[in-house]
Amino acid sequence: MKKTITLFSIALSITGFAQLNMPNKNSCSQAKSKRDINNSVNAMLATPYMVNLENKYDLKFYNLNLNLTTANKNVSGNVRTLATVKSTTIDSFAFELYNTYVIDSVILNGLNTAVSRHADEARVPFATPLAECSLIDVTVYYHGTAPTINGPQQGDGYNNSTSSQYGNISNYSLSESYHAYEWFPCKQQLQDKIDSSWVFVTTDSANKVGSNGVLTNVTVVGNQKRYEWKNIHPIDYYLISVALAQYTDYSIYAHPAGYPDSVLIQNYIYNNPQYLIDYKSVIDSTRQLIELFSKLYGIYPWADQKYGHCITGLGGGMEHQTMTTMEEYLNLDIIAHELGHQWFGDKATCRTWHDIAMNEGFATYTEYLAFENLENPLASPYMLQAHNDIMSQLNGSVYNPDTTSENRIFDPRLSYEKGAAVLHTLRFVINNDSMFFLSYRNYLQQFNDSTGSIDNFKNSVEGTTALNLNQFFTQWFYGEGYPTFNVHWNQTGSNFIMRSIQTVSDFSVTPLFITPIQYTLVRSIGDTTIRVMHNLDTMQYSFNVAGTVTNIIVDSANWIINQVIGPVHDASLMDIKVFNTLYSSYLIYPNPNNGNFIIESQNTLYNVHCTLYDVNGKAVLSQTINGKTTIDASILNEGVYNISIISSEGIANKKLVIVK
């Protein structure tokens, strides 16, 4: 029997679907990261001059009208762009297109206009100045072969792949983060969402073509077919997609509560009959997931169009709006992840690549929610492994400081796993699931069809919950590292005493994690869970507990990224009043120091003993002290250490920081 109880404490400071695919193997991250190995991302980034030109207009509409085949990576056709003028100083229309493509012609506001190019950047001058809010209507005719920059393992903006298991050949786009220009002329600025988009593709008649929105027409063109997809909702540039192969259409429907109609789930799968035999049950789980996430997040955003999957040789998944481009080896977590992106990433998109966790952290936590609700035994090990992966290194923030590296943007440990784990912690801090998911829905409503940042999310959650989350976001989203709790406990009759000393893995960035934490007391009469605040380096708690405590489990639900030393049954653990007196009787200075410091007794001349422990609980230095004593710990590396001061009066523990 388990129950949760709230106790007063006194605190003192010293200073059935598929096999679980653990998150460090995150397929979404594999598809997107490591693409700057062979090509510097700086080469993909628009120059400041180009960004300035592009920001003088507001995108309204894209119509891609392309000729594609699975025989190669050739791309030809035209792209029409409608935009409106935002600046009174605009003198040209600027766009990005990979430098090896040949631009055949450009029609600007009805006139055949010359184009100037520098590397991957192009400018089309206006014949006469345009007034603010004027319409820009430009069609770029071009042809060429999509570049192979990163190779088949990392992927490019437009790819060709053959399935080793099923034999199907597929072509597909993968534009995130800076790769759309590798297959169509575009503006790669996150905050300028396109109001609507059409993707028309003419291809071999044996192929089917999947894309965003609704398939409005399939037209026979000689011995080929043209697929016409129309999307009527705002969309970011990197979410415009294309996938083609010899597909068969396996469509099913979801029925989310509160939506008056069904939601089409249109799956373009390999036409090999074995494929549906292998993955039908996983694909069918999409129905349950749409219904679940519609309950938690709000109705599926594109319910009036569709959701679906295009199966390709992609090494993972890419959350293209309304129709995910998916690897062929499916499981529940990748289906959940890419579907979760339709809310977080597609409906509300990260404002900058600094804020990528607003896409990937949320989608990864959606995997956890899928397990929690549909395959509950998998949820706890999933989060535990995520924590272990995160703590495989001592530092790193959810916030991405480097937007020039795709390895960092799509870092599975930080953008994905830590992003998800801190959302789990936020859920714990809010301590009310209804309010937690209402915060989600309010954020999505506020940044509907727009872009939002980590700070935007913080402000939205604070507005929903009335909580001050400055400390939480500082330490978990922008901070680095994780806490370790060294826990001792003792029981005398009904009096239970527990001491928890916190050290951190990256003291220079986040010296303390102020957080609630749960301790499960294993008792003879049944387990009891207590929730207390840890807001100082060392906390000591005292309360009455019935029954005999035989053990303590720290954070049994994995709410917090943390390591634990102990817990240790410590018969020397004293009453809080005695502890307070003992703590006050010793000074340690300077602190921080370079390895040389002084321990000074304030009210005793008794010989006492001190021992230094590192963050793993290993004793690294021991010395007897008497009164005012200088300690030489210069042989130790810089870092955070615990000092245990042992005397006849008891044991006091303090924190020491060595900086070199």
C-alpha cells in the first residue's frame, strides 16, 4: 500500500505496440543531426545582407510545381511566391537556392526579370519601387540535381534511397534546419510563416506523391501523373515536403472527442504486401495517439485536412506538417514523437534555433505520455534511461547557445531528452495535471500558427498557474548540470530525521537546484511518500512517522534529473536543535578557495576530525583539527566537495568549493 502525505518539515542550510526504443537512440534526432560533418553550417546560413533583404517582405504563398522521379535526384520546374512588402526601402526580391541549380528565368510581377546570384543567394531587382503592403508575385523557373553534401547516412535537403528489406526506391525532402534551399528557391527565416502552400509534383505513373494538406487532384500528363496537394494553413519553410515512391494508400480514421467529424490518417506505405503485415498494428496506433493528444493538447491542429505518413529510406522521422516523412522501421515512440510535433513544432514553431527544445523537448515528452497512457510499464524505464543519458555528461543546457551547429541544435541528450525531462519536472512542480496540460493548451493558443520561444512558454505557464517560475527556468532550461543528493536518515520512536546534502555537477553555471523532491519511506505498515522542498545546500527534515522505517527511496517516480548517494541509516543523525547548534559552531573560509582554507571552531576546544568527500561520495582527504586549523587540499581538482566535521557533539556537513 502506498499513499502520499504532506508533513511539516524544518530545513536548515549549510550552503503491445512495439518494443521500447530508448530515447538516446532518438530517430528524429538521427535524421536531423550530424549533417554538418562534411559541410560547415556556416555555408548554409544566409549572410546578414541577405537576411536584411529577406526581412523586407512577408511570405504569403508558395506553389511548388516540380518534375521529380525516383531514378535520380533531378529537380526541375518552377516555384511561385506571393509576398507583401514590409519596408519602404525594398529594391529587390531576395531568395536562396543552391548554387548548382540553373535558374532558367524569373517572372516578377508579370515581367521577365534578370536575376543576380552570389553563391546560394539570389536577387531580383524591381523595375519600379514598391510601396509598403504592395504585392510581390514572383515565379522562379529552374533545373538541376539536388546536391549530395552529407551523404546517405546524414541526408540532404532532397534524397534518394532504396530499401534493403522491401526493395522500394523513394525520394524525399528533409529541409530542417537549413536545407530547403537545396531543392527549391525559398526564404529560410523561421519567424516568417507562409500563409498557405501548394505542392504539385509530376512523376512516373507508377509512383504516388505525398505532401502537405489535401490531395485535391491527380492528373494524367502523358505517361506520367501530376499530384496536386494544397495546404490552407500557415506553415514554416522547413515543413514543406515531398515524398515519392511506388506507394499504396492505407488510410484509417481517428475520432477525437469534441471534434464533430473523423480525422483522416492517410498513410503512403511501400506497395510490398509484407510491409503492412509487418507494421499494421503500429500504424493503427496512430488513431489512439491522435485521440489521446487531442485530449491533452487540444484537437489535432489539422483535423480539417489529415494526418499521415510517407514511408521512405529516411533514418528516422521528420514531422512535415500533416504528413510525416517516416523511416520504414516503425514503433510506438517514433509515431508518437512525430505526431506530437504537429502541435509543438508545426502549429507552434520554435522562434529561433536557440529554442529548438520547444519543438524537440515537447515531442520527446510526448513519447513518454504515449507510454504513460498506452503502455504504462514502459514509462518509468523510459524516463530513467533519459535521466541516465542526460547525466552521462556533467553539463549542457536545454537552451541551445549555438545555432551554427546542427549537431548541437539536434543534440539528443540536451534538445530532446533534457528538454523532455525538464517538462516532466515542471509537471511535478505545478503538481496539478489539469493545470499542467492547460498550460500547454494556453501556450498553443497564444502562439497558434506562429513561433514561440522558451521565454514565451515560461510567461504563458506563469500566466496559467500564477507561479513564479524564474528560478525553475534559470536552473533547468538555461542552467547546466544536475544535482546529487547525499541522504542520511534516522528514526527514534516516531521521530524521523532526514538530512539531504545537495552537490551539483556544474557549480560554475548552476550552483544549486531549488526543487521539490519526493522521498518514499519504506515502512513496516506500508510505504509513505513525502514531498518536501530542497532550497538550500543542506536540508534537514524532522517529522513524526508511524511504523518502522526500513529504507528510503529518493525520487522514485523520476521527476527530477538527479543522482543519489545512499540513502544511509545514520544512528548519529541528531535532533534538529542540536544540529543547528553544531552547524553554527564551525566556520570555513575562504569559500570558494584554491585548495587552501581554514576551519575555525567558534565555541569548542575539543579535537575534531574532518573528512572531504567528492561529488561521488568518495573520501579524498581526512585531517584532525583543533580550534583554528589551516587545511591544505591543493592536490585536489577544482570542484564541489562535502566536508563532514565529526566531534563528540555530533556531525556537521558543509560544502566546499575549490576553484583554480
